[in-house]
Amino acid sequence: MAAAFAAAWARPDLTAQQWWEQLAPLCEPAFGRTLRTVDPARVPATRITGRPVAVQPPKDGRATYRVATDAGTLSVALAAIDGRWVAVDNDFVRTVR
């Protein structure tokens, strides 16, 4: 799930509507609505460069993963809701060059 979210998130080439339509099904509804305000052209990453690494392995319906991108590290917080894992938050730390 973290990999799918990261791949959909790192698409600044899409229109805002296309970007959101790819991400929304992967998210908890309130978080999906928050992403509706994001301009994907401002997303710094354009591709994923590594596999998700568990920072907080799945436990008690929560998990957090870090995913390497070409511009830094994306953190994706997940929750098990209604029998499936969905994104509930994200953060990005840009790589300083």
C-alpha cells in the first residue's frame, strides 16, 4: 500500500484532478479530501527510487513506511480501516544536495 501511494504521489506531470483521482482511493476519506488542495506540480519527486521500508511495522492497525524518491524521502502513515490498509498522512523530506 505504501508503494502504491508513493507511486501515485510522485506524479507532478498530472493535472490536479488526475493526480487526486489516483490518490483518493488509496486514502482514508478525510485525508483524501486534504490532498484535494495539493497542486501536484509542486510535488518535488518524479519517481520512486527504492522499496518501502517499515519505520513502524504494522501493529494494532497502524504502520509507517519511508519510500526513497529522486528528490528525498516520502513518509506514508497507514491505518487498517474497514479491512484494508489506507494512507492517513504523509510527509516529505527533501534531500539536500
